[in-house]
Amino acid sequence: MQSRTHTCGELRIGDAGKQVKLSGWLENFREVGSELGFVVIRDFYGTTQIVVETAEMMKTFKAITKESTISVEGTVRERSAENDKQATGDIEVVPEKVTVLGRCRYNELPFEVNRSREADETARLKYRYLDIRNPEVKKNLILRSNVIAALRASMIEHNFMEITTPILTVSSPEGARDYLVPARKHPGKFYALPQAPQQFKQLLMVSGIDRYFQIAPCFRDEDARGDRCPGEFYQLDMEMAFSSQEDVFEIIEDVLPPVFAKYGKYNRASGSPFVRIPYLEAMEKYGTDKPDLRIDLTVTDATDLLRTEEFAPFAQGEIKAVVISDFHESRKFIDKTLADCEIQSGSKGYWFRVDENGEIAGGISKFVAPRKDEVISALGLKPDTLVVLSAGTKGQAQKMAGVMVKTFGATVPGHMDKEQYAFCWIVDFPMYEIGEESGELEFCHNPFSMPSGGLDVLLKAERGEIDPLSIMADQ
């Protein structure tokens, strides 16, 4: 390190008495008197306090604007009042020479660096180099780097070869719109940015590459989602030759949990083997093909139990119930949480509760009370239990029930173990479904899949011997 002897996060009490040279950004200057002040200098690795004890040094530091790049040479000494919130909090540096390497031209910064996440997003993007100096923002980049390095090391350990597939390519059918790039040498024609390496990795398999992986960019002209940025995202992409679905599962079950346990927010992650849940079972039990197994709530079909002509929403279609035990929240809580569920699902929700005396009350209780004993027995209801319900077509009822499981499960105390990662595999997806908008036969999940039973079942469906909707897929 030619321009420094140590980083700003490195010095400890054992370094007291050493002559050091630090380089970094001037984070803060606190003037206590005419000849006493405290400076915090920051670099990638942390912060160090510089103590100013002469009028000449005071003059030097007062002339330097915040976030200027500086070099400080001086002597390390023990700090009289230790700061346990700072890794270098037991020492300070008495400066002998200060050099300004790059002066910040702003007398007043557009935002305070350590609180940049509170600033307007436009300002953060305009001054992104200041935003990234915020340790909390920088942590995300470090986390990403560590996770990718761990994934890469684990995949290589499992004998996978990393191959970078092309970015400029031809359009291929995927789930979103392509990003198109004009082809300079072919006027009027365009390249497409790949939505995934799908075609290339299958080509590699045919070519004889046995195990391929890539931390792959996927370009999709679609809006942002909760788990991905607009336009592009990265995924661990892999392909294996001469393998079964179980072979693929075993690799992922070995690679992912240690990464989540080490770098995730929680230090617990379910190990191998992950729970296997067939798609149709997941939709019936959880109302979604993305169940959160940290939640102990499930969906019960109550169609036959609660069918009644007296309440129009329950007169036809399907009825799903979610039973929430040990419920002690208010009516206001129920109404607000149900309203949130309705916004997410686009369907109406209903409820009733069993009070502390074992009586059915609230919500639609007047339509349920006549069958009190039957309902309590069938649903296994105990005092202080809330039952939330959805109704409509099968898809509508399942979707709303799934949203209620996640929303009530996450907000009602005692129903979610939030301090862990709970993995599962959803298996046996239907190969086809009837599209909600088109009304036509469409691929349910991913067309690049092997039907259970292979080509033979596709030929039987083509000949009309079996219903295409009955075909499951290895996906």
C-alpha cells in the first residue's frame, strides 16, 4: 500500500506508538476549542479518529471540506474515552502531516453520506459515488460479492465448469419482452439481449459439456418486482448432462443452505433434503406455488361445510378457510389486514371468530352460527380462534386464501418463525393450463421441460387419447 501503512479500520490498541499513514475521506470535523478538535477519516474498511491539538492543525482541517480525499501521517495513541461503537474506538491518531489528495468542491453536500438512504432517490442517483460511500449501501455490494464468490466456489467444487454465454443474440421465446439492440453492420436489423441463457446452455449439453454454470445476467423489458430490478437481474444458472431431477435437487440442496446460513439475515437454513410438495397440493394447502413454510397456517377446503344459499358469495364456486388459533387482536386489525389481502388478491375476504366462551361471533357469524357444532368440529376450532375465508372460482379462492395465509401468518404473533430460511421444492407442475385471458391451452410454467412420461404422453394428447391438462412435467 504505497500511499498508506494501514487502513482506517485496521488500527488497534496494540498499534499504540506506531507511526502510520492513513488515506481516506474526511467524514466529520468536530471543533471543541481553539486548539482542540476531532476528525473522523473513512475508507472502504472503516473509520479512524484523528485528534487535533494545535492551532496550526486546526487551521489546516478547517480549510478542508467534508468528503475531501486526504492523507494523514501521525502517531497512534490510546484514546482516553473508548468508543465501543467503532472498531478502532480504543485508539486515535495525532497528526503530524495532512495532505489533500482531492478536494470536495461542495461546501455543502447534497445529502449527509451516512444518511443517504433517507435522501431523494434522484439526488442519490446523481451523486451515486457519495451514496455508495454510505457503509450501509456499501454493505450490499460486499454482500453480493461474497454470495457470488461462495456460489462460484461451491459449484466448482461440485465439478461444474463456468462458461460465459453470449449477450448479443437472436430473439428466443421466453416470458417477457426482449431488449433490442440495433445491428450496426445490418441496417434495419436488431440483436436481442438474452432473457436467460436457456438456448445456449442446452446447446452446451448437446456439445458434450457435462456440467455448466454461470452467474448469468437476464435482460427482460418488464417492470420492477419486489425481488428484481427493472430490466436485468442475475441468477445462478446451471445445467447437468445425464442427470435426473433428483440429481439436480441434490446439488442445489448442497450449494444453497450454507450460503444462506453464512450470508443471510438469519443464520438458520433448512438442510437437505428440502421438502417436496406437488404443485396441486401446494395450491390446495397453501394457496400458492411459493409457500412460506416459516408460517404454520394452511388452507382448508370448506366448500361443502359452508355452502349456503342465504349468503350469495357462498352459494356457488369454492370456499377456502384459514384457521388462526390463539387470536387476540381487535376488529380493527381484522378489517385492516383483510383489506390488505383484498388489495393483493383482487378478491373479497370474509371472517368469523370463536370467542373466549366458544361462541361464533363477528363478521359473517349469522350465516355460520346455525351450523355451529358441525363447523367447530370439522375445522377443529377452539376458543380465541379467527377463521378467514375466501370464495369464488377455484383460482380466485386459492389465490385469496394464499394471500391470507402469508399476511395473517406474518402479522399475528406466534404463527411465523421469522428467524430462519425454509426451503422447499414444488414439483409435478402441470405441463399445460387454460390461460385466464386467452381461454386457450397454454404452458403452465416453463415450456423447456420434459413431460412426465416423455414424448409418448404428448403424442397421446395429440391423438386425443388423454387430456393435455392431465400431463405433469419434470419441473
